[in-house]
Amino acid sequence: MTPNTVKALIVGAAVVGAWALIASQPANGSLQGKKAPAFSAEATDGKTHTLKGHLEKGTTFLYFIKEGCPVNHQAAPHVQKLAKAYGEKANLVGVYNGSVAGAKRWAKTYSATFPIIEDPALKTIRACGAVYSPWIIAVNKDGTVEKVYEGAAPKELEEINKTMAAQAGVKKATLDFSGSPTGGG
């Protein structure tokens, strides 16, 4: 085999592999209107969290976090504003693409006040079709995905703010989301 043939085979295999990975994941937003996949995982608060347990409290927001993502770095302070504004009534759960130890480091860096579950095998992340970080999904109390937010732009964060306030039964907090990213990354 010539070097060019080897290169062509490697490039071809990489393209096929990339397409296989993409095809194995739900399309962006494809969970909207469908049941959210169940999860059970250890979190930064030392407890095991389940989707079922969170849904007992009402609409649950799953915030997908990719370690080292520069877009998520921009979004994290704004998601934290929502968590602080509504406390436990926000029913916000982070889903981190690594171990609890990594999630704890991330939580400390961004002063996160919400639980963050580990997902080192990316099982929950893939099942939810989270393609970018940040990626947020709102899951209704009945387990149906109400909305998929493919990023954390000001408009998306404002919509989440409104939904969290309604769930908490309080007036919507006035929060400044300027400087939040304009899309997923």
C-alpha cells in the first residue's frame, strides 16, 4: 500500500466513525414532547439523585456541563444566577461529563449551589441528546421533555427564568443575562 492509500483509508475510517457517532445520538431537540430518560447517579452533595426524585418536586431542569468548554464557562455564572434566585425551588440539576470529583472541582470554580451528578460514561448526556455545552432541558413533572434549550443565550435564560418563577410560585426575578453566550459550544 502506498502512503496516500493509507492516508485515504484513515480519513475514510474517521469520516465513517464520526457519522456513526452522530447517527447514534438523538437529533437536536428530538426529545421534546417525549419521556426523558431516567437516571440515577451520585452528585456533588454526596447523595444519589434520580430523575424520578426530582420530578416529585415539579419541573426539573437538567443543565449539561462539559469540562473545559469555553462557551459553558460563559454560561455558568448565568445559570448560577437562576439557581440563587430560586434556590431549591429551581429544581436544577447539573449533569457533568466526568466523575463526582471533577464535578466538585467545577462546582467550586463556578460557586454552583445546585447538585451536579456525575456522568463519566456519558450515558445520560447521550440519552438526552445533549450535543453542546451548555445544553438545558426542562422536564415536566410527568417526565415529558417540555423544552430543549440548545445553549444559554439571554433569550433562553429569560424563558427558563420565567418557568422557574412560575414553578416556585413567586414573581420572576430580575436577572441580567448580558454576557451570556449566544449558542452552544
